[in-house]
Amino acid sequence: MEILLLGIYSCFVWLIFFKLKWLPWNIVSQVIVITLPILGLTVLILLLNVVAPSSHDVRVVNYVVPINPPVRGLVTEVPIEPNRPIRKGDVLFKVDPTPYEIAVRHCEAQTAQLRVQLVTAEANSRNFKEQLKGATGQKEALESKLELSRKRLLQFKELADSGAGNRFDYEQAQADVQNLEGQLASIVATEAQAREKLAAKTPDGDQDEVANVKAQLARAEAQLADAKWELSQTTYYAPANGTVVALTLRPGAMAVPLPMTPAMNFVEDEQWILAIYRQNEVRRIEPGQEAEVAFEMYPGRVVKCKVDSIMWATAQGQLPIGTMNVAGGVAPVPPNCLAVRLLPDARERDLFLAAGAHGAGAVFTDSGHAIHILRKVLVRISAKLDWLILKLH
């Protein structure tokens, strides 16, 4: 653009001083002619850098998800191919499910056994109530018999003492009383035991035995759910639309949850277009402003965009806490720079951009509209220059 402006300026100088000779060509005019374009271009470029800042570092970055299976196992199938589109929910790979199927069957058997035990415990709880009713009834009957036997014992004693009765009947009555007292003591103990078991309840109103079996059943059901979840994780599905670029995973490999390197790297289709600016260049940039980008992979084409946001946090803005030093952002940003995220216009949404695509562009702020055209011309010249492949081999 500067060369074009200098060319136009040179034509006017030639017309005025040489062709038409309106002004004399002397030392003064020569100094003015040379100084004027230098000052003019300097002021113009400085203004453009403020009202339409340009960036020669425009990047296309994608989310890259490290894929690691949640369970350990031998890889049995990898149905995908590298560098091929993958839809969300497609199978990425499968792990041998045999150990996890065995674990599920074991948990199912344990759960079924505990359910039977729960039915038995609930039946025993009901039996305790019936046992208490029966013991109470037997105790009342034995108390009546014992009272009658004691009266007869007194009668037989009086008859035996007076000589009117048989001594054997008195001794038999004594034996009957002692027998009934023993039976009554046994029934009272049974009744007390039944009352104690019925009184031992949890806050939920369950008997201790029933509550214990329910707790074991709950643990078994949780183990079964965990085993089923682990079995479901033996087939790993694509988390989003994307592709796997470098696929090294093959059947027979061992996949583990925490490896030194991931099983594969999944590149999502969602992209970010980042224009890298020095910090003093973004003071007039705001969301919604127009932007244009020329990517090297599409020579001669200018992609229309809108400013989405400025990434105000970079890795240089973080201090290491302990041993942790996590870099912020989705891509490394040069020191003393900030990234501006650009969103392609609706008509450019179907444009394919490779992850890592590079280009140059500019953002047109809300001021200096009169000279925005100069920056747009510069962007288009840059796009045309991308047709040139400058190498000697």
C-alpha cells in the first residue's frame, strides 16, 4: 500500500514539476517533495495502527481432547481411521469387556442373595410378633393353671396334715406346681426375648436384622451399579464432532486410565480464530467490530469476521503456586501480547480451516472510518501476495 501511495505521489510530482512545470525544481522544492511523503506516510501508518490495528499472527486453534479410557483393559477394536470425520457418539475404540462382565455377574448374584436374605429377615420380624402374641397367651394360661395348682396344693396339704388325705396327692400337687412354675419362667423368658427383638429398631422403624440386610443390599447394589458403569466404559465414544489426526492405538495394546501419553488425541471441530496483538494495540477494539483475515491456505480470499472478545488472561499473568504453573488460554501467546477472538460471518461458517492455519488480518474500530479503506486495501494486497511461493526448491 505504501508503494502504491508513493507511486501515485510520484506521478503528481512528475506532472507538477516536470511535465507541466507549474513549480520550479530547486533545493527547496526537492526537500519538500522528499519530506512530505515521509511525514505523511508516517502519520497515516500511525493512525491506521490505532483505528484499524493489524496483526500478522492470526491463528486457527482447535480444542484437543486427550482420550484415556476410565477403565484398564486390552484394546480389542479400533473402528476409526485417522484424518476422517467422526461424529459425536461414534465408537473410537473398545476394551476387552470380559473381566467387567464377570464382575457384573458376581455383583448380580450377591445382590440376588441379599434380596433373599432380606425377605427372610422380614419374615423373621413378622414371626417375632407372632411369637410374642403366642408367648403372652401361653403365659396367661400358665398363670391361671399355676394359681389353681397352688390352691390345690394348699388343699392337699390340709388334708394330709389332718390325716384325711393321701400324702401322695400332696406330693404330686407340689410337683405340678414346680413344673408349672418352670414352664412359666421359660415362657416369660421367651416373651422378654421377643419384646427385646421387637424393641430393637432403627430410626426408620426397621428391625436390626432387617436394617443390617438392607445396608448390605444397598452396598451390593452400589457395587453392581459401579460394575455396570465400568462395563459401559469398555466402549469409548467420540465426545464431539471432530477427527483423530495421529492414530497409533491398535488392537492388542493395553489401555490404562492414567498413562504417560494418551491413547489418542481427539481434535474437535469447534475452532477459535485468534489474532495476536501487542497490548497497546487493543485499547480501541471492542466486541462486535468488523474484522478481515487473509489466510495463507486460501490465497486471494478475505474472510469476513466479527470481534467476539479479548482474552484478558495469559500465561504471563499467573504466578506459580507451589509446584503448579498452569498456562492459561487455549494456545501459547507471545509475551506482552493479548489474543483477540474472531468469529467468522455466517456466510463463512462452512469454510474449512485446518487447525494451525496461519494468516494476517485487521480489526476496524469505531473511529477513523475515512482511512479504513487503506487498511482493507493492505489486507487484500497481503491476500494476493499469498499466491507467491518463495522458495528455490
